Amino acid sequence: MQTETLARHEARAGATEELWDSFGDRLKDFVRKHARNDADVDDILQDVFVKVHRGVGTLRQQDRLVPWLFQIARNTITDHYRRQSKLADGLEEDVPEMAAERSR
């Protein structure tokens, strides 16, 4: 049983590496167009490939691979900035001076 799980993990890791080799540059260019800075590009791209790695076994239609990858990238960009916005809002609540500056 454990050998089967290890084999599936290795197959998924190989698939993720192959996807990175094939689409990494295109995805990075796409993320760069929508990100605010290089650090965000790296963070978002890492999150994209974690999601791809976890979901690569669920893709049923191989002809939908490219749209699937870019949809994950779009959603990850949105999630990244949504999380940052919530964090900033939380900080403002903790620091009254920040909230006062924002309301000016």
C-alpha cells in the first residue's frame, strides 16, 4: 500500500516538473503582467505550482490543460491580493492611526 502511494506521488511530481518545464516561462510572464512587484510574482507562481501539483491528477480532459493552468494562475493572483487586502484591513483596525490616514 505504501509503495503504491509513493509511486503515485513520484508520478505526480514528475508531471508537475514536466508542466513547469513546458509552461513555467509562459505562466511567469502571465503572472508578471498582473502582479505588483517581483516578490509577488515569485510568491504567486509558487502557489500556482503547489495547486497544479495537488490537482494534476484530477484533470480529465488533456486538451483543457493550458486553460486549466491559466485559470489556476488567475485565481491565485486574485486570492493573493485578496489576502493582502484583508491583512491590511486587519492592521488598520489594530493601528488607529492607519485607519485615520486612510479616511482622509
